[in-house]
Amino acid sequence: MHDRAASDHDPRPQPPEPPAPNACCESGCPLCVHDLYADDLARYRQALAAWEARQRAHAR
């Protein structure tokens, strides 16, 4: 029960939603939806790695 309560306070990060197939207008925008998604994905991966480290530390 304690492990469940701890995980409720530190939920696993959720991955970002990928852009819809037609979200990019292909006009060379300075901040393309694919660039924004790549940034979000990098932040998610960092958050997930940190979360996994906390879970391993908590399991000890």
C-alpha cells in the first residue's frame, strides 16, 4: 500500500502527443511542429530518466 501511495505522489511522466500527420504545413516555419515535438520528447526522456532513478532509489 505504501508503494502505491508513493507512486500516486510521483506519477510516471507521460510522453508528448506526436503531431498529427497533417500538422506540418511544409513551409519552413522557424518553429515547426516537428521541432517542437522533438523538444517535448527530449524533455520527456529527461523527466522519465529522473523518475526511473527516483523509483530505483525508493525501491531500496
